[in-house]
Amino acid sequence: MKEGERMGRAAWTLLLLVPLLAEAQGASDGGVKLPSAPFQAWVKVQSAYVRLEPSLNAPEVGLVMRDDALEVTGCVPSCDAPSGWALLGEDGAIRLSNLTLTPPARATPPPGVEMPYVYGTVKKAGAAVRVEPRPNARVVEREQPPHVLAFHNEPELLDGGWLERPAGGYVSTSDVRIDRPSSLEGEHFPSLPLAFLIRDTQQVAASDAGVPDAGEPFTAHKYERFPVQGLDKAGRVLVPGGTLPRGNVRLVLPRERPAGVKPGERWVHVELSEQVLTAYEGDTPVLATLVSTGKPSTPTREGRFRVWYKVVHDTMHGPESNPYVVEEVPHTLFFHRGQALHGAFWHDSFGRAVTHGCVNLSVKDATWLFAWAPPALPQGFHAYWPEPARRPSLWVLVERRPVSRIDPDACKTCAPRSSPAQVLPPR
């Protein structure tokens, strides 16, 4: 999303205000006495802050949402104190008044679920939200195109032509286009350099650059990947058995660990020229994949950053001049103001710059990256602020380094020039 456009000002203000109201009001649990710790409890308010320490003056370190499950390890001053605090191990504290012992009727989607909701884009005529899943039911709201809406995953309801909104209400499937995520999954523990195809290539020409045992031409498909041996005189990408047209290929080259990143720390390199991301543990690449970054009019900010906000899923808004809405964008890591690494289920254009400034990953890659990126999300949390929690977070290096040649010194793990043709299947 474009810098500073994660959500509209009114929505952002409301998000901050609701937890504050919940803390200030101290809603009760209907007189139900809480047991002695440890015990499990569920969040009963719309949202609430988790604070570093059991005090309203302590910094917020996390956000929990209605029906999130928490493990209470202790209470301050006690579990039956009207204004007491629930301790969440080493992860902070939350007002006891925000919790209930009654399990919710429907559990919230936990972290690690690739698609926490079913998503649908509102069609041109708009979408009516009804109180019941039937055509003549009363309309309580109308959603405008081309907003992308989130719905509970209820297969039987969906088979009957209806979708249920998380906040209540039902939308006919005839009013939305169901969004299907890309099949792209990056290469884990890759040997670099690596070439990804961004479109089907009908024929891979035999090399005229003297590669021994060049294979027969073959058809390769979008998102297939190949070991890289170099570039030929015409700029084509040398792979075992032949060449790939440079315009159909995005190259992942190794990158030295940047200054300030300690040995063994986790970091990602986003290369804008190639539209690729490489994740590293210290000096070892552990994932290479295609991404989509900002368009020229809404560029992704270059530089070295640390993730400042980690959220399981988050609604994103555009400005009044471009009022898009995408609900509950999954697995989001904010690194520069409103710019983030996150999953994108609404397009399949990875390897091309198409965004408002964020770094889009496939849903599979975003799910993996979110779980891998430090710090781990505490149990039951919906969002986490690493800095006030005093936890180190993921480094993000964004830069533009056009590839004009393949450095032999950077090709120590390349396939040998005499290797037979090898095609790695799409994930």
C-alpha cells in the first residue's frame, strides 16, 4: 500500500480509540469469578491493548481482538480484583475486565492459516449486506465496487450462494467475484543465482554461446525456476540445456549481508529491478521468490529498515483520490510507515511492479515469511509492536541493483556448464 495509506484517518483513530475505551470502562464478566492462574480466557471486547507491564502508563506491545484465546499465567494484584490485570507470561499484561471464561461460538482464524477468510471483490453493481441469507431479507448496508471484502469460510453456506461477513450480515455470491490466490511458492534453501519465469515461454532456444550438450528446445511455464550459469553475448540467460529470453526472466542473485545486520540475524533483500525477494539467516539464503513492489507513481521506499508492526491480518484503505478497500490483508509486516510485506490474493502478477508501495508476496510465501520473521507472535495476539516489547525484529533491505552481468565470483553455487537440462517445477 502507498506510504501512509494503511487505513483512512477515521478508521485508524477508531482502531486506537476502541481499546482505550475498553480499558477505561473496565467492563465486567457478568459477575463470573475468575479462577486462580493459570487459566485460559478469551477476549470479549472488540479490541484491547496488551501492555508491557500491568499499568495503563506502560507502552502498548500488542493488540488482541474479540474471541482471541489467551493463556493467563498470573494476576496483579489478584484474579478477583475489580481493576486487576492478567499477566501473559513474558508477553505483557491485559486488563482482566477485557476477558471472559466463556469460549466463543466461532474461533478466530489462527496465525499460520494461509487464507484466514474467503475474499470477494464487489462487482460493478455493488453488494447488498442482508440480515439473513435470503434474497428478500432486509438490507443493512451496501458495499461499493471494487472493495475487497472478507467472509467467514462456511462451505455449506457458500454452496447455497451466500457469504457471511465477520461483523455480521450476509452477501449473495452473485454480488462478488471470489478471489483465488496465486499458486506461486518460492524456492526454499535456493542455490543462487536462480532464474524465475514470469510468463509462459513457448521455446527455450539452444545456446549459441558454446554451452556443451545443449538440449532440445522445450516449453517452460510461468513461475518455473532454473539454475543460472550466466548471460550469453546476446544477454540471454544461460541455464542447463539452453537459454531463456531475458525479458521473460527475473534473476535472484546472492547479496552480501548489509552493514548493521549481525551474523545469524534474519533479514530479507527486496530487489526492485528484478522484483524478487531473498530471505537470509545470516549469510545463508533460505527463500527466494518473486514479489510485486510499488509502481513508478507509488514507489517502494529504498533503504534499510526493521519491521515495526506485525499483524495477522489488517484492513487497508486508499486515499480519497483512490478509495480502494481491501479487508483483512493476510500476514502483514510493516517496515516503513504504511509500507509492508504482505500476502496478496487478488492478483497473479508477481515479478512485476503493480502495487501502491507495499511488497506483495504470494499467500504461501507471505504465510511462511510471517512465521519465520522475528519476533514470534505471542499466543493469541492479533498484532505486535516489537520495539516497545524490546524484541529484535526482521531487517528489510530494499534497493535497486540492475543486473547487467553474472559475476563469476557470485556464481559459486551455479550448476556446472556441462549439466543436462534441469527444470524445477513450479510450487
